[in-house]
Amino acid sequence: MATAPQDWSDRSRELSALLARAAIGDREAFARLYDRTSPHLFAVVLRINRDRAQAEDVLQEVYVNVWRAAQSFDAAQSQPLTWLTSIARNRAIDSLRRKHAEPSVRPAAPTDDEEHDVYDDLADTAPGPLALLGQASDARALSHCMEALSGPQRQSVALAFYDGLTHAEVAAQMRQPLGTVKSWVRRALQVLKSCLETAVVRDVSAEKS
Amino acid sequence: MDYSRPELADRLAAEYAAGTLRGGARRRFESLLGAHPALRSAVRAWQHRLMPLTGVLVPEPPPPAVWQRIQSRIGGDVAKAAGWWARLSVWRGLTAAATVATLALGVLLALPEAARPPVVVVLAAADGSASPSSFVAGISADGRALVTRPVTPVALQADRALELWSLPAKGAPKSLGLISADAATVLRKGKVPDDTAALAVSLEPTGGSPTGAPTGPVLFVGKL
């Protein structure tokens, strides 16, 4: 079951309370926070760093970091799931930096670790980034705004955002010049921003009328 | 580059949140976040816009071993287990500052009994950072008067206020009132609770916490 986009805000209150209690050293609250959020964060990390052992290390670092930094979470400024997801994405992207220094060849034969087998299957059947963006479009405002993007804009943002690809990697995958891809991504983000801002304004004026 | 230019700040924040800002540029951007509130709020806005996209990923429960490793990591953090206000490192090494603070507060506090000096507490940045800002608080020996003073003025948004809390060794924090971010505040409302183990300053909406418990981040903390 994927987290339905509308749940994103609904879960805020509960997660904020758990984070606030974790901030004053409440281990039970922190354990509940982990139960509630780690499947989502693990999915986010795995999508970017597909090496399962490394993804587990990243997730571990994320939660140790959250435990130490929980007091800096400000519920008035951020939604808890947004805050947690951002931390996880940052760590995952950083782990790619280190990984690139190593050979990126996958072992030809399955290791003796069962989880690797399971994951290798999963990786092949996982929806592509563009399909994911289409599903994300179920969220009301995002749905509307995704339609404002051109096909190449949408695909380049999806590859960069979901899979953590660099501009150069997106360019290689899409067989397009680097400069073209850079301007697609930049333009797509700007279109999303102004469209989401208009969507908020529209919501507010709809409530007033 | 001039990071105070709003369009540039917004573009970098977008690429940071989207993940396309990489390598040295990403690290440089991260190192600037601490000092640039405008960059931080641009990043927050972009994270708010983009993170819901991850809502469609199929959740993948991590293996139990991950939680066990996390527990053993944070289990070693004994100070945290005793409550974040008990972290000695926060105020260790601040003795010199406390001496200065005693002199500074001497003029503010009417000592009820000459033989019993006021208790002076140095409240340092709660995140353990080497932030230059801190608060000093003095509590008169009978606990009836309390004075706080920022060592350096704290910059606040217009709709925010600082609230002072008494933290008992066990139980919930108790509000001691709102304090000024840039000047001394004298609180005489009542007695500071006898079981106060530490003082903390949290960031709250104007008028103070609506819930009676700290709602914003704890900015400063100091043990008695």
C-alpha cells in the first residue's frame, strides 16, 4: 500500500507529537515514529540507492540523525513527513556520491543473502519514474500542475527526483544534450512552482466565494 | 555568487530539493544554509512542494536488524536517555561564562539573603552547536525572582516569541512566562518550582505556547 497523497497532511499531527516526545528523550515515541515512517523512508532511499545493504546503512544513519536532531523540528514550519523524507533523500543522495567512487557492477550470481534475491526481482518490476509521477498526480493540485509540463520536462524531473540521477545521467538516459536536459528540469520546476502557487490561490478564493 | 539574490536562491533551493544540485555545489549550498534564513525557507518551500511526490512509492519495511542497529547506536547515548536537558556537554566548559554572568546579574538581583547567592544558569544552544547566542538566567535564592538576559540579542520573526520553561527531573515542563529576545526580563510571578532541574527557552507563537507545553523547537537549555 502506497501512502495516499491526501494522508500526507493527515498524518502530520500524530507524527509531530511523536517527534516532540522523541526530542525530550522518549524512546517509546521514537520507536513508534520508526514503525510508522521507516517503510516509507526505506522505499525512498532504495529508489535512489538500489544497493540494499547500503540503503539499510543510509536508513540507520537517517534515524540516528533524527533522534539527535528531533528538537530542531519545528511543526510550525514543516510537515513531519516532509522533514523526514527530505533527510532521507539527502542521505541517500550523499551515499551515491561515495558509491560512484567504487565500481558499480552488480554481482552476477546472487549472494547468499536472501534479501538481495528478493530485491533483484523487485528492481526489475518496479514502476518506472514516469509511471510514478503519473500516480503522484492523483494528489489534487499536483495532478493539475503535472499536466502543465511537457513530456520531456516531466520525464527529466521524474528521473532526477525519483532515481536520484544527475543531470548528466538523465541526459545519457534520454539521449539528449546535457544543456537541453538542464533547461528541461529547471523549466519544469518553475512551471510546477508557479502552478502550485496558483492552485493555492484558487483554493483560497474558492473558499471565500 | 550572491546568494541573497532571491531568484538565484530559489533556483538553487529547487535543485537542492529535486536532487539535481550535486557534488561540490551541493555541499557548498548545505554549508550556507546555517547562515542564510532566506535560503532555508526557500528549501523548506521546495521540500513542501516536491516531497509528496514520494507518496506513491510502495512502502518497503526495512529488516529488523536495522532497528536493532539504530537502538544500539542511540542506546549508547546515555545523556539523551536521561533527557536532553541533562546533557552535561551543553554547559560543560561554561564556568567562565557563568562567572561573568554572575557579575552581570548581580546588579539586577536584589539578594534576599546576602549569605545565599542567586543561582545562575547559562542556557546554551540546545542543538549542541557552537552558536554564539546564549541566555543567562539568575534565580534569587528564595526562588521568587528570576531574571533572564540574552548574551547576544536573538533575531526573531515578528510573529514569534521566546518562552521560558522550568524542567523538572521528572514530568512535564512548566511555563515561567515569555522573555525578551533582546533585553533583560524580570519575572516575579511566583516561585520557580523547587524541583526545577533545568531551564529551557523555546520558540513559540506570539503570546506563548497555545497548549501549555513547548510547541516550537527548544533553542536554549541550561541545567541548574
